[in-house]
Amino acid sequence: MERIVNTELGVIREPLRAPFGFKGGTLSELWQTAVHLTLDSGASGMGVGVQSVLWSDPVTFCACDEAGGNERMLAVTRRALELLQGQVFTDPPGMTAGLVPELLAFARRLLGRADVPQTFVLNALVPVDFALWQLWNAKRGNGTFDALCASFCPELTNREKELGSIPLITYHTPEDELHALLEDGAFLLKVKIGSDPEKNGDPEAMLAWDIGRLRTVHTAAAGFTTPYTECGRPVYYLDANGRYPDREFLLRFLDAADKMDALERIVLLEEPFAGDRPEPVHGLPVRVAGDESAHSAQDVARLTREYGYSAIACKPIAKTLSVTLEMVRAAQKSGAACFCADLTVPPALLDWNMSLAARLPRVPGLRVGVVESNGPQNYTDWRRLDAMCAAPGAAWRTPQNGVYRLDGGFYGESGIFAPLPAYADTLRPV
């Protein structure tokens, strides 16, 4: 019966190249957090996370300045470490699940709101959860993601040789960058919709902007072909981030997509409605995915069985690996497709996301597995961040013509259990 006897926390503020717009707001930087846990036997583990207050709790993001929101999420991570101090180490899923209720209550007291979403707490818990997985590995010494899957999610039996890299088209992505991505082989474009250009909450202005944005993307993709989709053309993954008010409003957007001959190219439409008020999507002509509305196996079952959702965005880098594995099992039982989305993570976290993505069944309409990675588009110095993680410059982490090639090194190590000295330098005792 070993106990956690030491906890440490660090943070690095990483600037972004340009304003990053989604959910009606804009980011200028992302805080990367590092957590280190030590057992009384001397075994230790370190995890890294990325805070995205705008993604996990837009109300808090809008109520505080950008740094203030990040400080509050960091306080939740710190509270988690205080709670872990002296606890008996068991297994990551059990320990993470045990933290969530108390942290959710803490976050609601801290922010003065009873409606703080669970995604805010899960986002804060990511580095803690990964550190727990590092401890789990240190105690067993097997060092592979396959060993982890065998114990906690044996359904993950796929082994992709390639993963398509999903770039992100935000509100502010210029057309020349969009063309460059297509020229470089991108075949699944994640497009942020739900913009409010007037900043006045006018849904009609949002709808007009979204239709225009899809037309721009669809026009840019004309003439491009790819072997990685069933239709042989680039396809679209639209992310509304809960900005659409109701089903009828969404149908107006889909009708416009149909009129411009883009509807059949939409393979995923993520989170059209607010996470706390999903609407039935039965009969819609697109595959609808849950993201912020799904942060447990129970949520996955509810969305798929009651509301007709047929895909789930998997985010071990945003909702913890422990929770994500439970969600994958629930999604596979319901027949929903799973895919790995990003949170603008650095290379150290991309390795974890790729490890899961490579083992998931393919999304219908695609001929290869996929993983979103928009960090190279958005961080000011991706190469420096790559040098901070295990296996810097690894071939599997650099896409070629829009595709990651997963060599033997990826499945043999993939860097997920290796030390991260650059992040360790930021640590301070809690």
C-alpha cells in the first residue's frame, strides 16, 4: 500500500502566432501545466496538460481576462494535488474519478457559479491523470500503450500504419493558409463555425457568416483529390462548439450546404448545440458528434441512445485519458464512431493523442485513421516545443503530405512514458 508523498506543479505560458478564434471568443496564449507525483517508494510520474478555459467554460473565459481564467483553472489543478497528498496509490481511473466530485464543488465555489461545467475540471485534471498513468507504468515497468489498453480498454485492437493529420480552420485562418494546407495534402479539414462577427449575439449574422465560411472552404477544395476518403475528395469536419440555438436553425445551415453541393462532403458535425441542452439529431443528413456534452460513459450512452448522436470526439488531452477510455468503451458498445480531436497541444501531448487515435476504428467515409493536430499552425515555435518532449524530431510526429507514418518506433515507444526534463524545470512543491 504505497502513498503519494510529494506533489509538484509547474506552468509555462506559450504565446500563439495569431488570434485563435472559436466559440465566439479569441485566445492569445495557452498555459501548459506540468505535474509531478512521488510515492513513498521513490517511484514517480510526471504529466503535462494544456489549459483551454475558452473551450471548457466560455462563461468563465468571458467573465475574467484571459490570464484570470487560466489562474482559476490552475487553482483547480493545485487543489487536486492537495487532495492527492497522502492518498494510497491504486489505479489512474479510480483515483481520477474520486477527485472529480470534490473538484467540481471546489470550482463552483471558486467561480461563484453552480453551472461550472465538468469539462472545466477535467481540463484541469489532465496533467494529474497523465502523472498517475506514469506512476502506474513505473510500478509495472511495461512502458507501452498496448499494455495500458490490455488492462483498461481491451477493445482497442486496431493498429493503423498511417494517420491523417486534421488541420484546424479557425475564424481567422486566411485563405492563403487554407490553400497551402490543401496543397500539402490535407484531406479532412476541421472548420470552426458558430462565429459571431458582430459580437452582439445575433444568430442570423452567425448563420450568414457560417454559410459564407463553408462556401469559401468548399471553393478552395474544388479540384483537389485524395486517396484517403471514400469520395476521393477533401471532406469537412465542422465544429459548432454548441453555438446553434436549435435543430431548425441547424437545418437552415445544412440546407445551404446542400445547395452549394457541400453537404455530402461533411463527414462530421461536432457539438451543434450547447452541451447542457442537446437536441435530438435523428434523421439529420450528417453524422453528429458530441464533445463538450460528453465527459463520461453515461453521457456517451445518453447522447447515442436518446439523442441519436453517432460519433464521439475523444480527447485524452482535454478530458483525461482515464475518462476517455471509459467513453471509448461506451461508444463502441453503441456503435458510435470515435476520433481524436485536439486542444492545441504541444508534441508531448500529441504523442498521447496519436497513441489512442492509431488504435480506433476508422470514421465512416475515411480510408485511414485520423488525429487532429493544430499546434504547428498556432504556436509561435513548434520546433522548440518538439525539442522539449521525448524523441524530439521523431518521424511519426511530422506529417508527410498530410499523413503521419507510424513506424516501428511509434508502436514500440511513442514517447508517452519517457521523462520530460524541460517541463520538470518548471516544477515547484505544492
